[in-house]
Amino acid sequence: MERIEAELFTDGGNDAVVRLPGRRFPGVLIQGDTLSALQSEVAELVDLCAAGDLEEARFVADLLHADLGSKLQRYNDALEAHGIPRPF
């Protein structure tokens, strides 16, 4: 393990916007349990599509889309608040 200093652009929370040393743009720190939950939801979506349950698949996809959209909005807001252009 290496200890470093990083720049924190939002409160800590579950999807903190952080810039590591040597990086031009910040990233989003996602906790392991949240990453695992996202992977499980994607796996559920794949299974639902394979089973042909498109109605339920659409529901799960909409939830994922909203969750990732809120994380992206938090990222965009943090960059804007600190005068950093978006990398995309």
C-alpha cells in the first residue's frame, strides 16, 4: 500500500470525485460494495434479456441508467464548480 495525497472535489460519500496525483482529470471513487451491486444489476439485466423478459429488463436498465446518470451529473457538477473542463 502506498499513501498519497489526492484532491477531493465533493464530500466523501459513495461516489466521491477525486483527482489522483499525476492525473489531469478527476475520477469517481466507487466503493466496492456499490461496484458489486452495479455488477449484479448488469448480470440480472443480461439474464432477463436472455430469458426474453424484456419488460423487466427495461425496468432494470432504467434503474441502472438513472443511477449512472446521477453519478455522472455529480461528476459534471464537481468539475464545473472547480472550473475544470469535462474530458468528454
